[in-house]
Amino acid sequence: MNTTVNVSGMTCGHCVSSVQEELSEIPGVTAVDVELNAGGTSPVTITSSRELSPEEISAAVAEAGYTVE
């Protein structure tokens, strides 16, 4: 199951790693693919074995210090 969200505020590889790490901690998440658009809105595709709620995705992204658009 794939879920794509747009995340704002990422500017570098470290930002991407932080978001990937936090999203990967959600139970059921098997992969996180970030297409970095430095300084803009970056599409993030999350692959998981179950449906993810917008709240848990937003909470994980916020934990990394960024915002889901």
C-alpha cells in the first residue's frame, strides 16, 4: 500500500534522512522514498503493509521537524 504526502521545509540529505527515519518507525512501514525539492515541497511516498492515518504520518514528520502540506 502506497501513501504519498507533500512535506515542506526539507533542504538537504540530512533532512531527508530525518524524515525517513521517523516515518520508518511507524508500525507497518516497509519503505520511505523522498524526492527532495530543496526549499520547496517534497513528495514523500510511504510503502506500508496497512493503511496509515494522516495523523500518524503528520506526527512522525513533525517529530523530524517538518510539516505535511
